[in-house]
Amino acid sequence: MERNERLFIEKNLPTVVIITRTKWDEMPRIRHQVTRQLVRFFNVIYIEKHVGMKGYEHRDQMKKISNRLIIYSPSLPIPLPSRLFRIDPVTHRIANTYIKKKIIKFIDQFDCKNRILFNFEFDFPEITRSPSFCYKIYLCNDEFPNMNLDNKNKMKAWFQRNLLQYYENQVIKNTDKCLAVSYPLKAKLRELNPDTELFLPGHEFKTVLPMAKERSKKQQVKVAFMGYIDRRLDFEWLMEILKNPDMRLYLIGPRENIDTDFFPGLFNLEFVEPLTGELLQRKLFEMDVLIMPYDISFRGPITTTAPNKFFQYLAVGKPVVISDMPNFIDMPIGVLYRAKTAVEFVTKIRQAYEEDNNELINMRLKIAQENTWDKRGVMLCNIIQKRLNFLKK
């Protein structure tokens, strides 16, 4: 087997080490999109950090994806229940320390002079204390300490929240730079790390599809949501759409912990398996209106500024209707419509459909053109390169 330092063809490039618990072969998310952009400029080691008992081989694994990208999945001798890892500080520290040592040992095999840590893990302060990196970045893309709490027991939820927030605070303090995907997250992180800036996602669609032909108003209005179909969606709002026989609802993406019997034999509902790339682009292009009916009783939607799917929606030229998320990015009239109730949501869908025209389509495409992942990649490259240039002085 070839020596690890030979796996990277361009050995003189700086190496970015990405830490995430998301598998490389999962449905594309911001971790994958950031990685693909960084590979344009640097060598990248993508670390799949996991401690749980499901979904992973419990042995170390390494896979070479390209001359600039290697996937490494370190394992624990004994897999841990995720709940125990989260609520017991001793177990948490021991497991993280063990995995950190494995990660450092693995990357030490590579002949790389400059190593940059790009961390997505809010509860992994041990890796941020390592002197093995010349620059450390934390990308915060959700209100993680407030997620998955025990809401039935207030004392237990209080303990969990404060413990998880403690972990994230240590990550923030021990990081050189923080990137946040929303205004509230940016304000929160900046309290502990002044070098924090907003970092919105983008879209990866490479081509612009031809403008849609005018459709007959006698046809059903095609409405679609794309993403994880889970409990963050307000299913009562979806049912309000389905009450209208002149509308057809498409739910595109993986279903997580939902009961599809909630929609009993509805003729105007279609579940679509997860799509990516050009297949996803063409499916979204077939739609009339794209939606985000998130339940704002959840913390995530409240803090959302521009979710990963938003610029993908605009990149196919479609109007977007959302629930009234208070921190969502401002957009011109005709691009974004907000609703406060289920009935108003349907009204806004109709309004977006009726008002749609070529001028608005071109406006949405122009906004999408300024918010591609390629442009975000240049931004990340500049951030890292600026630091490396400073270290040379």
C-alpha cells in the first residue's frame, strides 16, 4: 500500500481537516458543499466523527475520493449510546480525547506544512485545543445546544442545554475564526469570539435552464418542498394546501421520523425520493411555487436566515413562500412571500403563482447568480489564504 503522504499528489498545498459527524455519502448538506469548494484550492481530509451505535462500521476506515480529498472515519473500541455521550461529561471527554488522538495520529502521517482545522462539531472542544493546526475555523449552522432536549423534564432539559452550551462555548473561545449561517447565530458567537462573520450557503447548479413556457391556468398549481421531511415542517399547513384540488404538492427528500399515514390516500400529494444535481434542478424547474412551511415553534426555524435550499429555489427562477421566520433574509417583492397562518400560506402560494412573470424570474436568477457555492468557495479560500500570508510575515 502506498505511503499516506503520496495520496495527495500536490503535497505543497495546505491541508484542511474537516470535522463533522455527517457521512460523506449522505444526502448533500452544507458540510459536503464546503468540502467540495475547499478541494478546489487545498488538500482536504474529511473526518467522519462518530461515537454512536448505529449507521457506522466500528473500525477505522479510510477512502481516497480524489487526489485532493481523503475520507477518514475513526472509531471507538466500544460504540457509545448517543444519549450517554451527550449527558455524561466524563464519558464525553474520554471519548472525544480518544478520537482526537486518533485524528491527530492519522493526519501526522501526511507531509503537510500548513494544517487548517475546519470544524462543524459544536461539542468537540478537545480538537480545538490541539496545537496541530495553524488556523482553526468553526462553522456554526444551527442552534445545536437547544436541539434534542428532554422537553418532558424541565430540570433535565436545563442541565442538557447548559452542558451542551458549555461545550460550544469552549469551541468558540478556542477557535481563531467563527462563521455563522444566520444573524442570531452570528450575534451569539460574537459575544465570545469577535472574529465572527455571517456565512450564508449557496447553490451548486451549474447551468441555467430555459425559461418555462406559459402554463394553462386550468392545470394544477405545482407546489414543492425540497429537503428533510421531518417534524420541523408544519404538517397542518401542508394539509391546508392539500385541501385545494387545483394544487398538487410534491415533497422531495428523505423522510425522517414521520408517519406518512398522516396523509391518507390523497390524490394531490406525491412523495419524491431524494434527488441531487441536475435531476433535482430539473424537478424543481417543473414546479410553479417552492415552499418552506417550517414550524416556528422550533428553535432552528426561528434563527434561520437563509437555509441551504433557498438559493437553490431561486436558481430555478421560482417564487418562494415561507412561514413567517423572523430572521429570514430580506428579499425583493416577488421573490419571497411570508405567511403567518395556514390559510394565509395557501393565499400567498396563489398570489406568487398569479404574479409570476419573466421579469421576476430574471430577478430571482440574478440573485441566485450572486449566491453560488463557487463564490462562497472563493470567500473561504480568501479567509484561509489571508491567515497563511499573515503567518509567513
